[in-house]
Amino acid sequence: MNIKSEVTALTESLVAVRRDFHMHPEIAFEEVRTSGIIATHLENLGLTVQRNIGKTGLVADLYGGKAGKTVLIRADIDALPFSEQTGAEYASTKAGAMHACGHDGHASIAMHVASIFAKHQAELEGNFRFVFQPAEEIVSGASAMLQDKPDLLEGVDAVVGLHLWNDHPVGWVGARVGASFASADAFSVFIQGKGGHAAAPHQCVDPIVIGSQLVLALQTIVSRETDPQFPSVVSVCTIVAGEGAYNIIPDSIELRCTLRTFDSELRSKLQARIETLCTSTAIAFGGSARVQWMSGVPPVVNDTDFTERFIKTALEIVPEVHTPNPTMGGDDVAEFLARVPGVYFLVGSGQGYPHHHPKFDIDDKGCLPLATELLASAALEFARG
Ligand SMILES: [Zn+2]
Ligand SMILES: [Zn+2]
């Protein structure tokens, strides 16, 4: 099987499928049309598809004719909740929804890898588990799939996936050993004081004063307690306090925050420190505080061996594989990579606008064939005994 010529023959279809998804974007856990089309495609290839895994996710196994390892191929399929401004002929037909991260491309790429593998099933070594994952943008789809199907990773020897990457032009390929995407945790700090008249603060416990201490104190967890060689971020992004009055001290307030790191151990340490700092600071000022973790994802950590094997495979396709800087963004492929070793690599798709921008677009004719060739080649390599 010559993967390059197989992919070349599918280029038109790769682009057409991606543009169809682009015109009909569906946000997290609403990917009903998208997963329906993918499921039909896989069933037409002869695969048995498990639908509604993690609400709108799909799982389909393809068994090669020869013995080998089992490789999980992951593609995320969700769009973002804002309106498109590209003016492209294939622009979103839905107000308030847009594929502005390239997941329309990811879905098309993995579907066409399945097409190629199904055509050559008998000669393939190993087995391939295709996972089409919903709700990456709210970092919830991977854990929803794992919850619905606890044996999703059973017998899987390697995980492989990719993200199209608009920071770089078509032809650019990147993969790094170790942490590639940060952990991302959203948390709320609920601060309970005692409300009352602003002119009688001594009769109150002012939760705004406690919250103000915390906004600054939380920064010292990063600046004073974390080894500067291990990057982390704590940001307070929303303060919910009061109802607009000039003379009322509120009873309680809420801080909405995010935590990012590149290391699972550091992540747990910082989570514990945030809780201690918030609860004890509130007590020190006469109130109380509770920290609630809303959603979270571990860092994306690429396995050394599989990353090196990926780079070696990719170098037969492109002249260079770059080592990108880790990104502070999160990706919940991390839930799979935290349990089974593998690699999540980046493929340049550059069209000028960054991810999550209303004018985001990818050079689909350029990046989709290359990404498909890379994903198929890496999966075949990892499946070899
Ligand atoms: Zn995104
Ligand atoms: Zn994305």
C-alpha cells in the first residue's frame, strides 16, 4: 500500500467533507449531524460503530489481517459557540456556531484514514480503534466517553492524534517529547461573609475584602511557591460580588479562576495549596471559603518512545519535524494520553488568523492530505508488533 497515492486520490473528498462540516458546525455535546455522518461513513466501510458514547461520541474498531498492536486514533469533532466572519463560500450557515479550531478537519482526516485502512484491511498489521470525540472545547468529551465506556482504552497499546495548527504554514510538522499542552482547571472560590450596611462594617464580615486578599495571595502560589523553571498560571477571571449597590456589603461573593501547569504532580500540589490558601485566608478574616473544581484536564504529555517513532516516520514524508514550545492551552486528548502512552502532534494549516478567531480558516487543500498521510503512517508504525 502506498499511503501517499491513496491520500492523493482522496484529496477532493477530504476537502469536501471538511467543508460540509464547516458549513454545519455543532458545539460541544450537540454534534448529532456530524457524528451521524461519520457513523454512516464508517458503517459503509464495513465497520461496526458504537454510537452515543459520551453523548455524541463514536467508537469503531478496524481489525487488520495480521497480528500486531492496537492503536487508538482520536479525532475531536466539536465547534465553538460564536458566529463566523470569514465570508468563505463554505462559511458556517448557523449563527452562533463556527468551526474555528480545525476540528472539522480533524474529523475528515480520521474518516479518510479509516477509508484507506478499510480498503487494505487484510494486509494491515494490528488493530485500530477510531475514536471521534465530542466536546473538546469544554474539555469534557474525553472524560464523558471514558465514563460511558470504561473499557474504551482496554487492550489499547498506543494513542495517536493531531491538531491542525494555524501558527505555522502548510508543510510544518511539530511534535515534542513530554508536556505539550498545559493542564487546565476551572475553579470557583465561594466566599461567605456577613452582609450588612456599608456604614457599619464592624457589624459585617466583608467578603469583598477577603476576595481582594485572595486575588493577590493566589498569585504568590505561582511567584513564591513554584519552581520558576516549571511554568504555571493562576488567573482570577470573574468576580461575582454585590448587586450594584453603593451602600451594601454583600453576604457572599464568588471568584471564577483558572489554573494551568505542565506537570500532573505540580497540578495536584497547586490545587491543594489553592484550597488551603482560600479557606484559611477567609477564616483569618472572620469568614469562610469553599473551593469548587468545575472542570479540568491533565497536561498533554507525549511518550518519549512513541514521539521518537513518530518523528522518524514523519521524516520519511517531510524534511523536518519541529519541536514546538509547549502551549498554555489545554486539550482533553490528555485524558487518553494520561492512561495509555502515545503522541499528539501538530500539523501546520496557517491561513493568517489564530485559533478561536471569527476569521479563522485553514488551508484545507494543503494541510488535510499531509495530515492524513502523517496520521495513517504513524498509526501503522505504532501497530507494528
Ligand atoms: Zn479550540
Ligand atoms: Zn482544538
